[in-house]
Amino acid sequence: MLAYKKYWITFFTFFGIFISTPSSYGADSNKSPLPIASPTSQGFTPEGLKRIDNFFADEIATNRMPGAVLAVAKNGKLVIYKSYGYLDKASNKPMTNNAIFNLASMTKTMTAVGALTFYEEGRLPLNAPISKWFPQFKDMKVGQISDTGALTLVPAKNPITIQDLMRHTNGLTYGGRGSTLIHKQYPAGSAPAAFQYDGGQFIEKMASAPLLYEPGTVWDYGFGLDVLGLIEETIAGKSLDGVLRERIWSKLDMVDTGFDVPIKNKARIAQPLPIDPLTGKAQSIPILKEKVKFDCGGSCAYSTAADYIRFGQMLLNGGVLDGKRILSPQTIALMTSDHLGDGIKNNVSLTEPGRAGYGFGLGVAVRKERGVAAINGNIGDFTWNGAYGTIFWADPVEKLVVVMMGTATGEIRKTHREQVNALIYGALNK
């Protein structure tokens, strides 16, 4: 038994392979996040599992990541649940399974699921224009950049719809993703926007900025889920934290998920390395120190590997976990289908280089082809990730859910995602 203050870890050995599981998956719970099974009984090889351990050990030893928590479920059973390295390397504090991570864009998938609960109630039609809730978006302008870099504005032909917010076809771009005069009128990203604006100010900022593209024509990563979260707040008359807690987190017993971390749990927040291993420059995660002014549905939530694998397993199960239904199977099928089709320019792989062959659903990337992509998986698998080193994916063919929580904030996080994907699939023998 290893003691880390009041948190403790027990070790179960299956055929020489360790699964480290905490006595509780949150600060106050007695339960494991999912039923436990031996990894070899679910098709993982001892050799493959050892490669996974060696990968994390090598990355940590060479200062390419501070630490991570990996949770893997197969056939609804928790087969890997391990912490590696350091929660905070600067203070030599070891990583624990119940470490808390800022999710960054993995927040988006939860925001989309929250919206779909209103959709099922008939209160949030996908084709509804968002001006129904925020009239400021009624007469949007699309920016056009000339060869000389000059900006002109033309009236948008299409309204921005709820579907456009969820599938990133709304034209509300992240300013940090370009240097044009259009990009310069947007905040760099979701968290920077939430540092600067409250919810009302944010809506005014979005509605006054020129759209990068005509709505419904191009996939472009941006502020859609932040706007969607504020629409959910408007419908429910409460904060997005309150909406998601009531409709998702409390039902799934996601005890450590929210838009703020209680003071008693702040010591469990994972910290990044102070220096980017690729550039040698100082790095940080500003949201760990700076308070946001609204619950930004695109980036600002915190969670644990345990909580998020319950969320992912719920999605894989068709909207239900432990008898608690969040969405119907039909709505999950709608969510995890490609919503881009042939008529929308697909730029998903420009954001995530390994995701050629993916389309996009409602809050998740969805694989359309087994080949083309640089990562393994099957047609129909769905996924998203976060800028600070987090990722989840679910593979319905393999009945597999994977959550990796990390704090590698630079470009190296994309390499880690591809490597973990290869290691997980490479460890399967059936």
C-alpha cells in the first residue's frame, strides 16, 4: 500500500500486470469507476501492457511529460487504471489516480451532451437559428480577405443553427488559429475569452465579429460550444455547471467534475512541466491560476480519469450507465454520426493531423474510414481531446473506451495521443 496523504492505492495483479486502482474514484466515494476485470481476460497481452508502462516511464524520465493517468475499459470492464510520474514535478509530488485535470476542449463533448438532453425534450431543435435565444446573431456578416489582406464584410446567407454550433460549422473562429484581420477580432480561445468577458459580454463580442466562413459550409474549430453552453444556461435559468451537474454529472456519479475545483481538492490538480520539451520555452496552464468569468462550454471544466471514463462508457453504452439514462440510444447514434457530409468542407485533420478520414458529429470527431487516418481504430469510433494533454475515444467495434489525462501542453501532446493510440490497439490480441 502506498500512502499519499489521505488518498491510497491498492494494487491488483493479473498475470504479472499491475492495475493500480484507488480505494475511491473521487474524494468521497467508495466505488471504483467501473467493474474491474483482468486485462488479459479482455484481450490485452502482457507484452502489450508492458509496452504501455515503458512508454510512460520513458517519456517521464526524459522530461517529455510530467505524468499522466490512463484509464481503459473493455467490454464495460475497467482493465487499466494507472497513474504515472508526477502530479507536480516541481515539488516532487507523485501522480495519483484521483488527480484532477483541466479538460480544455474535452469540455465540449459534455456541453454537447447537455444540449442534446434539451433536444430530446423538444426545447433545442438542431435546425433552430441561435438568434432565437440571442437576437444579436440575427444579421451576421461574413468577412472576406482580399489578396492584399484587406477586410470586407458581406451579409451571411445562412443563419447559424444549433447544429452549426455542435459540429463547428458556425464561422465563430478561434483568434489563435490565424493571423488575418478576421482572426484578430476574436479572442485566442475559449479560456482566454472567459478570462476577459462574462457571458453577456462574450455573446456581444461574438455577435459583433465577422464570421470566418458562411455558416454551414466549412468545418472550422472555434467558439460554437461556448455559445451553446450559454444557450443552455438561458433555457435552464441556471449556470452551465448547474445544467451539466443536474443532467449528467450527478446521474453518473461524476463527483470531481465541474467548472471550479473546491479549495479542499486544489492540491489534487495536475501541473505541467515548467519548460516545453520541444521548444525549451516556459509554459503554463493559465486557467489553473486565473479565474474565468463564465462557465465556458468549450474549454473550462475539470475532471478526473475516473469521472470521464464513466462519461465515455455511458456514450458507448448508448446513453446509459448503471441504470441511469442520460440520452436515448437513437440520440447517441445521431450524435456520433458524421454531420459534415459531402457539402461541407472538412478541415478536421487541419486541427488534429492524425484525423484524416474523420468527419464530425455533435461534439465529437467520428471515423468514416479505417484507412487514411494516422491512428488506429474502426469505422464509427468517436473521440475528442484537449489542448493540455487530455484525450478520450470510444470504439464501438472493440467495445473500448480510453481516457488519458495529462498536462503536456505543447505540440508534443499530439505525438503522445498517436503513441497511446498505437500502444492500446497494439496490446490487443482479440
